[in-house]
Amino acid sequence: MKNSFIFLSGGGDAKDSFELDKKFFALLNNNSKILYIPIALGRDKIGYEACYDWFSTIISRHSLEKDIDFTMLLEDDNIPNLNGYNAIYVGGGNTYRLLDYVYRKNFIKNFLDFIKSGGIIYGGSAGAIIMGKDIRIVEEENDKNYQNFLGLNLLEGKSVKCHYEDNFDLEIFSFVQKIGSQVLALPENAGLILDANSKVIEIIGEVYIFDEKGKRHLCI
């Protein structure tokens, strides 16, 4: 298996994710191409134009000496051949809406094949949560009775909680007991970098892991 990487962002703003973003773009060579997926936001065409401008700014901030291009994938677009991309950036929004799209478009196999072929995937907030085992950790987002809740399961059976704060602990412990899944909890200014085998290779900020034994700092 080639060197693949999975980036998980806690879901903060550009300042919160600056260090993680910096490391993401550092892995990309000149003339790299990114597939940007903002579908979780569920915006109209004008709203997605703002997403385009935002992602263009992020690229400019971190890739001044590189020519990096991107394609923005919208809900009605055909799924492109991922062989033409070096990285996939999956943005935040409603996690259930995003995962429902992934199922409807039969996109899961594409993601898995992309990782196996040496691709880089970045998930922010909802984009990070769908990389885990089960998205019912954010069940409050299921505002339209979506039926899909099993994520891409790229993290050795762990689920992901973004925007983490201490007052979420009881909710997370309840989820652990109900689902039997460990939970990676990422505050907005935290992030993780993993390899294709789900091994954590770098931790940015304070990340926590919850299991039946309790809560502890995630360490390498």
C-alpha cells in the first residue's frame, strides 16, 4: 500500500485548523489537484460560490509556492474518476446529509480505493465524523430522519466527535455504552493525522479517546 494519509479536523475556523491545514498542503506537490466536497452544508448555488471562494483562500494561504488546483463537487454532479486527484477535502455541515449523499452515490468504495492507492483525505467536522464507525454520536443532526448512520470505518472501529467540549462527556459515555465503539473527541483547535492503516502519526492540540474504561488523552 502506498503512503496514504487521513486528516481529521475538530471543525473550528481557519485559525483553529491552521497547523493541520499547513501539514495537509505540505504533503501536496506542485500541480496537485484536490476534490473539494462541501455538500454537507446543503447550500444553494450562491452559497456554494462562497465555499469556492473560501477554499481558494485556504489554498492560497498555505500553498504560495505551489500551483494547486481543485474541483468542487456538488450534489447533482457526476462522481469524477478519483485517479485524477491527489487529495480529497470533505467539508463540514450536516453529518447525516453528507453520509446520505455518500450512500446514494455509492461513493464508499471510491473513498476506500482512493486511500488504498495512496490518496490523501481531509475531513473537517462532518467530513471527519463520517470517517469513523458510526455517526449517531451526532444524532441531534438527524433532522430529516436519514436512515444511514454507518460511516466509512477508516479508524479501526472508532467513531469521531468534533467540536468537543468537556460538557459533552456524559453524552459520549452514553454513546460508548450503547454502540460499543471507542470515540475520538476533537476540540475545534485540534486535529489528527493517520496513515492508511489507521495508525495515528501526529496529534495537534489535545485529543481525547473515550471507551468503557473512561476518558484519557490520546497519545502516540
